[in-house]
Amino acid sequence: MLSREKKISDKEKAELKGIAKELLERLKEKEFKIIHWADKEQTASAVKVVIKNYLFDKLPYPVFEEVDVNVKTEVLFEFFKGRYAEGMAA
């Protein structure tokens, strides 16, 4: 999802894959442990902030600019919401 619509090298694709895995693990350790996190406006907003901040910190610039980070944040948030909205058992 991060590399879609981007012309990037295989090395950059591998780097993006690692970034995505790290982000997912980070969210699983904290935010996704909250039952029905997506139903709670404050918690859902916090998850979106975590995603956005993580992408700003980790995605390579200038390949990904602010507008890209904003778009990818929304894409990932919706994906995670679909997959992990119920929360995860501790």
C-alpha cells in the first residue's frame, strides 16, 4: 500500500515493507489492544496520529512528501480499521 502509485526501486520497496511491518507491530503492542478502538473517536484519532507521525519519521524524503504521508495515513488507517477494529486480545 505504501509503494502503490510510486516509482521506487526494489531496495526502497523492501525498506517500505520493513517500515509497514514495524508500524503494525507498534500498533499491535499498544493501540490495537484496546477493544473496539475504532468505535471510540478519541482512540481512533490517536491511532491515526501514531500512523501519521510514524510515516513522517520513517518514509524516505523526497520520495514521500507531506501530501503522500497524508494520503498513506488515510489508506493505512482504513486498512487497519477493517482488520483490527475489534482490538486484539492481550
